[in-house]
Amino acid sequence: MERIVALVYSPDFNESNYGPLCKFRPDYMLPFGGRYRIIDFALSNLANYDINRVILYAGSKLRSTLDHVGNGKSWELNRRNGGLMINPVGLANKGPRSEVETYYDTIVYFQDHDFEYVYIKNPMYIIKEDIGDAMERMKEEDIDCLILSNKTVDKDGEYLNQSIINSDDSGKPTGVGMNLGITDTVDLFLGSLIMKKESFLRVLRHAMQANVSNSMLSAIFAYPGKLNIDFYRQEKEFEIIKDVNSFYEVNMRLLDEDIFDGLFYKDGLVYTKSKDEPSTTYTKNANVKNSLIANGGVIEGEVENSIIFRGAKIGKGAIIRNSIIFQDSVIGDGAILNFVITDKGTEIGHDVRLFGNRANPYVTGKNESLDQRSY
């Protein structure tokens, strides 16, 4: 798709929602599923639809992004023409920038380059949108803005406080709202929309001039001119990550084989930065049940209902349950962890006990060392 530019941005990122996990990285760079990062889903879907002009609005915490994403080679985005551009949002500005301000800061790029459509993607909404089919509908029906949503039955309140799209009696979108649980069925916003470039620029300029909106979605509905706006409803597997709890829950759901296959293999593969490491070593006393184990580690203890990332070491007699162990963590002999997330390089001493619960997992910081204590 040579006539479209993708804007990848997580406008709702709040470091405090993630505890120590986002002290040194943005939310989209959180490790995921044993050997991936959250950003891999967005970039892989773009690659699978041959969208090769991409702007990643990366924020001020650039090191992990540059290390993992780089020039986009792992997703074939290292093109001579187009390719991946990493924009360091906030480095030249005081205070946080809204989504509208963020895009407006790069308006010269949109004005100077020849493309017809803008695809906006929040990477914290994990879903493989059918971008090709959506684009065909945009062209056939001459739509100015197509909003990707899911008609969701939310009787249990799983998506409370998430953005929803309200509609009129004819089924056309009329505005953005918040799911307060008043109705069981809602049009849940999936973090993506596609716009004609000219419509995008008109909305962007109006929102800045009138100071009427912070988000691009609300700016669209606040625009006084006529826009042909419609839904593009997706029924595919999706997940939304917004804080530590949802990050934990989404990872744990990957232990369901059907959910894992739906996210990683159905409708296109998920690519990531490759690392050449040996297979994980399991000693004769190792006992692993219902877990995802990446390569490069050593398992000498018991692992159950957990996700173990690359290079992690689980000591003799250690027990890991319902936990997420990030890359290069070392769990000492006899340690017991239940409902725990260890950040990269965490060292847990011998016989240390760490306990959280499903609603509030215990989280360690990057390279943190915990020894001879119970928590």
C-alpha cells in the first residue's frame, strides 16, 4: 500500500499506571508473551499489509525503542523510500503533549509527502485489523473517516471506562463516549482509524485553532464541516492493555492455546527482533506445567501457569506460579513466587518468598535485587 502513512502512537500512556515496569520504557515496549514486545503486533500487521511508510511517535524514553525497533529491519520497514521514522515526542516541548498537538508537530511531513490516506494506530490495542478490506471500503463508499470498533457485549464490566463510539438511529457514528456499564452492548473503540489525508489535515488544523480537543477521535466529531464517518467493525481476537493489571491478565490469557494462536498466528504472523540463543535447559528435577518458556534459560525448579522470558534462570527447588518472569531474571534456589512480575535482570535470592494476588501482582523493578526476605 503505497498511498497510506501509518501513525503509531500510544496517547493514553501514564507511567504511574504501570508501577516500576515503565520507569525506563514506554508502555508499547513492555515485554509480552515470552519473547515479544507489545509494539511487535502493530508493526507486524503493517508489514503484513505492505504499509511501508510509518511514523512511530516514541516519546522521551527512546533507548529501548531504538534498541528493539531500530530502523524497522525486523519488519522490513528499512526502506530507501518511506520506511520507519521514529519521532521523539516531547523532547523539544515542555510538559506533555496531547494527541492532536503531537500530530500537528509533524504537519509539515503530511503536507510535503504524496499519499492519500492516514492510518492511526494505538499499539496498546492488540488486534490484527483487516486494513486491506477497510481501505477497499473507504474507496468504494468515499468515506472520510473509518473508525475501527467491536460490537461488544460487556455484561461483566471488563471494558468499563474504555472509549466507545455512540451512534444514531441509522447506525452512523455520532460521538465518542465512555463505557459506564449503562448498556450491555457497546461499540468499543479499538484504537485505530483511517482517514483521507485532506480530511485529517482539516480536522487537525481546526482542533488546534479552536482548541476544542485533545484526542484525534474527539476532534473528528468536533469538526464543524461535513465528514462522511462510519464504523468498520472487527470480530477478531483483541486485547487492551492500559495498566499493570490488564498487562498481567492479557499475558495470562496467552496460556489458553486458542487465544495464543488467534493473536500470534491467525491472519498473519507476528515478527520481532531475533536473538540467537540456545534452547532452554531443563534439568532432571525441573517440572513445568501450562507455561510459556522462551529460549536461552535454565529451569531447575517448578514452573506452573507462568510465562518465562529469554535467558531466565529458575534455581533448584524454586517454585514459580501464576507469574511473569522477564528476560535475564535469576530466581534463587528454594525461592517461591506466586502472582509476581519480575522486570528484566531481577535477582531473587535463595529461599525468598514473593506473593501478590491476581488483582494486584507483586512487581519488581529493572535489575532489582531481593534477598533473604519475604514480601
